[in-house]
Amino acid sequence: MKNEKKKNSEVNKKLQDLDRNREDAQDQYLTTNQGVRINDNQNSLKAGDRGASLLEDFILREKITHFDHERIPERIVHARGSAAHGYFQVYESMEKFTKAGFLQDPTRKTPVFTRFSTVAGFKGSTDLARDVRGFSVKFYTDEGNYDLVGNNIPVFFIQDAIKFPDLIHAVKPEPHNEIPQAASAHDTFWDFVSLMPESMHMIMWAMSDRAIPRSLRMMEGFGVHTFRLVNKEGQGTFVKFHWKPLLGTHGVTWDEAQKISGNDPDFHRRDLWNAIDNGQFPEWELGVQLIPEEDEHKFDFDLLDATKLVPEELVPVKKIGKMVLNRNPNNFFAETEQVAFHPGHIVPGIDFTNDPLLQGRLFSYTDTQLKRLGGPNFHEIPINRPIAPVHNNQRDGHMRQEINKGQTSYQPNSLRGGCPFQAKIEEGGFDSYPEKIDAKKVRERSESFKDHFSQATLFFKSQTDVEQRHIIDAFSFELGKVGVSEVQERVLGLLNEVSGDLANKVAANLGVNVPRRKEQLNHGVPADFDPKRYEPSKSNPSLEKDPALSMMHKGFGNIATRKIAFLCAEGVEDASVQEMKKALENKGAMVKILGPNSTEIKTAEGKSLKIDEAFRTTASVVFDAFYIPSGNKAHKALSNIPKAIHFLNEAYKHCKPIASVQDKGLLDQTYFWKNLDKKNLIEDGIILGKDKSSEFIKAIGKHRFWKREEKDYIPA
Ligand code: HDE
């Protein structure tokens, strides 16, 4: 027990050590970078008060020079990111599978820093772009830093790292005019996709609502590649890593995503920040799919192929621990921007496989940090520093922080008694898994990588009708933005291999025919293109559906951290505000009182009610559900505010729950109210009447009422 206490206080100390930033000065004098106190920070030094500035003004020169150099190159991919600190704790010892120290002891908290990102957009691009999200976790373990650098989609577009620059060039803004920003809906991306059948599985995910998450806190994460766990006996087990959010996995609608991008391009960043700031810490369980080495070839796909997942129907996910993010960064640049992740940062007990995509990544990440962070000492930047002690003979280089003492910087040496010593395996020394390799050097792809459609089909079939409809709409939007009909047709040809129904519906929306295979292959396909890749061979005919691939298959109920808008105006009845607010907040939801402007208003009882935000400065798309308290005077006032009416119409269009104590007033001014089947209001997510908080809470717990989409008559 004593030991446990000691360990926990050590962890707390380590967590604080990670926060090595100097506090912003309080009660301190303003100084130059050399520590000289500054007497005037308002005026530069001039020859007379109307004279020229003097070059000798070292205060001005230092300030401007530093400012001129304040930017570093943004990440070539994943430039737009948001991050938080927290900790990870394993549920039970994983000793049977791995010797990794941080996966042994359930009482031990390992500090983490987690960065979420979009891939294609620049650093200042919108959070709600249709895109893959990065999900990178740096574990500061006692045995060194371990980085799990994954995505919110379990597969990747390509099988071999050599195609990565092509993929990214195709999706980034087009080189002649740098349009469009943070969007895949353009010619070059779909041209590339149309010629890369291996991308089809990931494309299905990218066109699903996974690519427009409601919140970074409501996303799954995946390690994507197959990794290897290694135990003390040196026995290896293949592993796929999963992060499962305790708040469930949810998306928004595409119409909403586009509007949020205008209303609040920082929507995800703000949401993560506010949740942590409010003490509502996001949590994920770490899951593993474990596959014994002897089963390597038992699947109909190759475990080394990153365009394939291991269906949870075949290999269940075992939850082994929990990550809690409980502290916002102190300084965006120093932490979120300067953090350097690397899939090659592993610790004893975790190892790579020969996945050719992973192997290529191992080179790229160091290379990119050298450029981005300016040299080989980026591991000394506070956010990147391991808590495990670092001793080696690496020296010098740009921005070296450590002052290494002593005469020796080589090994073997006798002048320093041979120090630092190599660690034996029993002392925690890293040893690579001794995988047997006996092969010819070739530039080839394994036959076992050649089925590009089976899992894309499995994904599509595993979706609910609503999700399938969203995928069809997404393809129709994206391909509708493509100006080259041959590209549209080639993609339709590929979609036809995934699902005839999908291809036909997208084709109908585009007004283009689905090509027969012969036509498809004749359209501008390069001479070295291998048509064999088009041969669909169903890998798992028995596995028709995998419910885990759908976001909507699970019931949902938790309304914690959901944002609920109360539409209020002068004369609102206080009790109907306070009772509902209390009920929602008891369940962890966040209530925002909206009003005509951001001052206080008088309730019907003459009390004053603080307005959190005016209709003018916000939008329905940034809320999860809507409530209109009672009060005839308030309803009359709201009925005269077009934005309030628009709010509700849009909320209805986006399938969000709406509760109102009375229908006379604001509700019957809306476009949707007159067309509603008043007998089935609850099924449609409309809660009408007094004291209906529990019904409203249930409705919010359902996230959305998708049936409304079938009508599609709201001009909002
Ligand atoms: Fe990355 N990737 N990637 N990637 N990646 C980068 O490294 C790269 C891949 C992922 O929050 C870069 O530090 C290559 C797969 C995330 O800072 C760069 C290949 C997966 C992040 C790079 C891949 C990822 C990156 C750019 C093909 C999911 C953001 C900046 C072989 C498993 C990390 C940087 C953060 C970042 C290269 C493929 C995820 C250029 C060459 C597959 C989450 O090094």
C-alpha cells in the first residue's frame, strides 16, 4: 500500500514535470531576452521625437527579429490539430502478452499527451472538413516514450508507403491555383482514387459520417497497422489497437458540417477545450485485438495490408485500459505545435511488423521533424522530453539544450568507466523481435494484398439505412464537384465493384451512367495498370455484416457534455427555465441561454435572467438540442425574431430533438410544424408540454431523429 501511494505521488510529480513551461511572469519586470529590464515598451528610439529610428535600438531589433521568426513550417499533413494532457491506466496486467512496463500495473498512471488532427487542410483550416482525423497518443512511460500514431479510421488509402506523396499531392489544394482548402471534393483527388482500387475501402469510411465527427471526444481511434506485442519469454502476438470513446461515436450531417465551418471553424478545438475546462474529461478505453502468431495466415486477407481491418466479428476487441484527458495545454505552440510523434517511438514489449506502409512511416517521421523543428535536438523540447532518463553520446546540433559534462562522448570508453552502459534484456534493454526473414529483394506486392473490394463491401453492408444514405449523398456531393466525366465514371466503375446499389444511386444523382467493366478500363487507365486488381474475390463470404463498423448500431443514452440551447426572451417563465436546466445539468449536459441580445432579461416573475449568447452571434448548428420555455410574452417576442424561427427550422432539418412547453407561439411559426403528424411527435423527436424533462433527456440520448431526412422539405 505504501508502495502504491509512493508510485502515485511519483506519477503526479512526473505529470507536473511535464508541465515544464515557465509560468507567465507575475509581478516581474519586462526584460529583453538577455534579462535587461525595459523601461519603455511603447516607443522606439529615434533621433528627435519626429526623427528617424535608430539602428542601435537593441530593444526594438530584438523584439522585431523574434517576431519575424515566430512561425515554423506547418506539418505537411495533419497541420490542423488540437491536443490535451492526461493519463492512461491499464485495467489488468497484460504480462501474458507484453513486457511493456506501462501495461503491467493497474495502479500506475502513465502521463499522455494526445493530439487530434485533420489531414488535408492547412493549419488555419476549418475543423469540420470531410476528412480523416489523426489520433496520436504520446505515452511518457518509465521505459521511454511510446507513440501510438493512429487515425479515427482503421484502414488506410494505400498499401505501400511509396504511394503516400502521390496520395497527399492529389488531395491537397491543386498546385496551379491552391484550391480547394481542406476538401477532397476536387478533380485531382478523385482522379487518383479512380486509378487506385486499393483506396476503395478507406474511401467508403471517408464518405461516411466518421469523417465529420460531432466532437473529437466522440471518435474512435485505431492504430491501423498490425503491431506485435512481445512478452518476457520473447513470445510475439499480433495486435490491432483501438480507442473506444465512452461518450459514443457520433457524426453531424454534411449540411451542418458546412455551416459549422462558417459559424465556428474552431468548433472541435473549442469543444475539446471547453469540456476539459469544465471538468468534463473525455475518456477512451484502449482495446486490443490479439492474434496468435500461428494464426497469421488464417485470414482471407493479409494482416500486413493496411487497407484491411480485422472484423470484430472474427476477433473481438478486449478492453485493457482507459485514457483520461484532464488538462488543456498551457501554450498551443510550445505543446500542440511542437509535439513530435513517431510510430517508431516504441518501448520494450511492443514491436513492428513488415506492413510496408508502417515501414515507410518509420523513415518519414524523423525526417519531417528535422525540417519542421529545425534540427536533431527536437527530443529536448519540453513536450517531447521522455520522463525516463536519457543518456547517450549524441552531442551538439542546433539548439542543443543539455550541457553534457565530462570528457567522453564515445563508446567503448575507459576514461568514464565505460558509461553509459548497454542494458541487458533483463535490465530493460530493447531487443527487436527476431523474426525470420528469408527472401529475395523485390519491388513487388504480395498476391495476398490484391483483394480491394471485399472489405469495402462488408463496410457498406454493415451500415444502417441512414448511414448508407449518407454515404450515397457524400459520394454524390464529392463526385458532383468533379469536372471530368471520365473520372466520375471510373469511380462509379469501382463503386460498382463494392455495391451495384451504391453505384446506381450515386450515378442517378450525378446523371451519369455506371460504366460496364470494359468501358471503365478503357478510360485513360495507365498502360502499366494491372486489371487483375479489379477481380473481386469475396474474402469472407460467411461474414455478411460486422455491426462494429456502423456508428449507429449501438444504443446511446449518455447526454453528458451535450450542448442544449434554451430559446428565451423577455417574459419567459422562470420556473420552466430553471427546472429543465437543473434536470439537464444533473445529467452532465451544458445549457446555454440564448436571447435577443447578450444582456440580462426580465422573466415573467420579474427576476433577471442572464443571457449566455445572442441569436445574432451564434447558430443552431453548434447545439445538440433545443428547448423553448413557457411564457406568452416571450413566445410573441421570439416569433418576431427571424433568426429564432430559422434556428428551429434548421434544428428540425438536422434531426435534432426539440422541446417546447407550448405550441402556441414560436413553434407554430416554424416551417415544419404545420406539416407534422401531431400524433407521433415523440417518435419525431418533438417533446411538447410541461414537465417533460425525462422525455427530452431520452430524446437527446438518441442523438438524432434521422427519419426526418426522408421528407427533406425544410428550406433552412
Ligand atoms: Fe502519417 N505523417 N504518414 N500516417 N500521420 C505525419 O509526421 C506519413 C499514416 C498520422 O499529431 C507526418 O510529424 C507517411 C498512417 C498522424 O503530430 C509525416 C505515411 C497513419 C499524424 C507523415 C503516413 C498516419 C501524421 C507529418 C505512409 C495512421 C499527425 C507531420 C507511409 C496510422 C501526428 C509529422 C501529429 C503525421 C508521414 C501514413 C497518421 C510527414 C510517409 C497510415 C495522426 O511524417
